[in-house]
Amino acid sequence: MCDRLRARADLLRRVRSFFDARGVMEVCTPVLSRAAGTDPAIEPLRTRYTGPEHPRGLDLYLQTSPEFPMKRLLAAGSGPIYQIAQVFRDGEYGTRHNPEFSLLEWYRPGFDHHVLMDEVAALANACLQSSLPIEKIAYVDLFREHMGWHPLEADLSILEASAREQGLMVEGMASRDQWLDLFMSLVIEPRLGKQSLTFIYDYPASQASLARISLHDPALASRFELYHRGVELANGFHELADPVEQRQRFEQENLQRQERGQRQLPIDENFLAALETGLPDCAGVALGLDRLLMLKLNASCLDDVLSFSLKNA
């Protein structure tokens, strides 16, 4: 126990030293919010406040990411910022998941997602005390290399045939993105970053989340993910700043949630109002600190690096 506590403390010192040297300010934002992210793939934990101002009670959501309040700070003129946050996601527990985990998130005005990838690599090497080489692969090229077909153009029958060849379950796969997520998580991810920091970039526009659509190809989004030793460590974007498009995405995601039988979630109007005032051109990224520590200590699962996991919380 003490060894893992010291290792985490050392990791946090390295993170703060890294950003202090680069003039990035640490911030702290609320864990509770009246709104929540609408991404159907992420389910927030909900709680309820009862007391002054709300004697009949007020539903609140534990943050799944500090992204929205941090962008409100950016719109208010904060400049480059980072946060080490405890975040919460319902239904997530396993070798690489815990319903509460530590997330490092930072935003860089003036960066695009390609420039930010280099900084993410520098941070990862500083924290791992390594000099791992950097590998960058476009999402389309990744699938061509590992699967032998174009992920945005191949007929769905080809995807189903590939899944059967790999011995994967194919029932209930209704969309292209579901197929691509299946191949990415079960076939491709374990092969990535064995001796490098491997960045996959320019994801399908349908997986844009909060990223801008590429100026060079409207079928792609300005998004990247970092992998090392088969573990996804970070997810970053050239951030979407258009409040109209962002609202449309939130509404579309809520429709998807309804179609899947999930609860629709309140849209963060304060965040959209901040976009209205003007979000600076920036790139941002979220990096899982527990997973990074797991790799640094050569641990087999998150439980081995957490002070107390779901099992003994």
C-alpha cells in the first residue's frame, strides 16, 4: 500500500512540475453540476441535494470530466489551464475501469490536435521516466493495416464477415460505429504501442464528440487517442467552438440515448453560453492518471494502484 501511495505522489509531482515549467495554470472546478454530458457511451452518477434554495430537492450529477467548466474558464480568459480531477462514471468497473478515477485534463489555446500530441508524449515520457519513441497513425490507415479494409467505405457485410473470422460476437450490431468500436477495442488496441507512444488521429466524424470536423475532409474529426502497451491513455481534440453545432450534437446524443432506452440528460446551458461569448481556438486532452500509474508500476489492473477500489471503497 505505502509503495503505491509514494508512486502516486511522485506521479502527481511530475505532472505539476511539467506544467509549471510550461506556464500552464492549475485550476479546480466543481465536482457537482446541474447538467451532464450527453454522450450515450458515458453514464453519469446522479445524486440529490435538499436544503436551502431547494427544499424540494435538486438533481445533481457527479462530473464524468471537468471539460465543460474548464472551457467556461477558457472563454473567460484563463489562458492555458490543467486540472487533476476525481471523476465518476456509472457502470464502469473492470481491469482498466473503476467508477471513480483520476483524470488529468488540460487545454492549450493556440494549439491544434497535432501540436498537442507532441506535448502529451512529452508528459507521458516525463511521468514514465522514459524516452519512448512517438508513433502517429491516421485512423483510416490503422484499419487498412490491421483489418485490410477502409473503415468508412467498406460494406457492413465485410465488417460482419471480419468479425466472424475473428470469432467475435456479431449480434446486435446496428451501426458502423458499433462495428468499428468492436474491432478497435478487441482486435486493434491490444497491438498498439508495444514499445512506443502510439497516437491514432483523425477519427470518423461520427465519433467527433466535442472535436471539430476536419477542414480537409468532412468525413473526419480532429481527434486523437494515445495508446501504450495496448492501453488507451488519453483522448484529445481540436476543440469545437461553435455553440450552434455543439447544441445540435447534444440534442442528437439525447435522441440516441432515448433510442437506446437511456435517460435523456439536461444540456449544460452555462457551457453553451460560454461558447457564445467565444472559446479561444484551442486543443484539449484528458489522460487517465490511474492507467498511467498502472503502466509505470507494471501492474495488471487498476485495483493494484488505487488506494481503495470499488471492492473496498
